[in-house]
Amino acid sequence: MQPILLDVPDTLHTERLTLRCPQPGDGQKVFEAVVEALDELRRFPASLPWAVYEPSVEASEAFARTGFANFTARRDFPFVMLLKGTGTVVGCGGIHDPRWAVPAFEVGWWGRTSYLGQGLISEGVEAMLTFAFESLGARRVEALTDDLNERSWRLCERLGMTHEGTLRHERVTADGVLRDTRVYASLR
């Protein structure tokens, strides 16, 4: 089957969140969440290279529109995580880098600082993993976390992902610092 022919939901619901494909017009809300999270995101520049650039409403709107187009084309599956009943962006994530022959994907995420530590991001990532396995037919979903990003690799462990190993000096920051990457995966 051609991926473009897959009928997949563009909105997911959990107990406390609505995850949906980014839409044109989401730029302002995403921008506000990025600005709040920026200090934390910039701690891991090899994993989140986009965070080293100065955020703007325009860049966030471009993310939303590109994400919408890529989701529709089945090239990428980004999600905006919204607190149910409020429309507040608590983070973003997605199922990325499809390797349809397997099929295998990568899951990624970031959270808005004021909503960290409440289990919301774990809830959103768990929903995205379920989406990958049930809607996309994934056999493998992996997470690549910076070795120093304990919050992210602990999330992987809480969700039952297996630590397959650590790639040493796998990424480099813009200023030349080598970083190690932990590889986690869930299989079906």
C-alpha cells in the first residue's frame, strides 16, 4: 500500500490532552510555548538544533503549515499537544522519519516548561506510540535522546521502551561539543 492512501486520525484524545495535527493559524500558540520552553530546549542543541535559532511567530506558523502538509502527504506525523478544554499548547511531538518498508518510525517530543512534571508529556508520547502501532502499522518505534537529557530517557523507560544502547559521540553541537545519544525502542 502507498502511505498516501492510509486513512489515519489527525486527532488523538487522552484523559487530559487533545493531540492534533498542526493547523494553519497555530503559529502564535506554538510560539508562546516555544518561548517558555526555550532555556530547557537549548540545553540539548545536538538533539534540538532548531531551538538554537531565535523563535518567531513566523517560524512557528511555518512549522504548523509544513506539519499540516507533511501529515496530509503521510511524510511526517507531527502533533500539537493541547490541554483538554483550554486549547493551551503544553508541547509538541510527532512520529517522524517513516521507513515504510519495515515499517519503523522515530518518536520525538518537547514540553512547555510550566507543564513539565505532571505526566502530560508522558501521556502524549504514549498516545503517539499507540497511534504509530495501531494506525500506521509500526513494527518499531524508536526514541533518540541526548544522554544528558535524563527527563526524556526516563520517560522512555516509564513507557516500557527498551534501552538498546548508547551511541557515543553520535551528534555534535554547533560549537563542536560531541554528544552521546541513547537509543530506546518499542517493538510489535
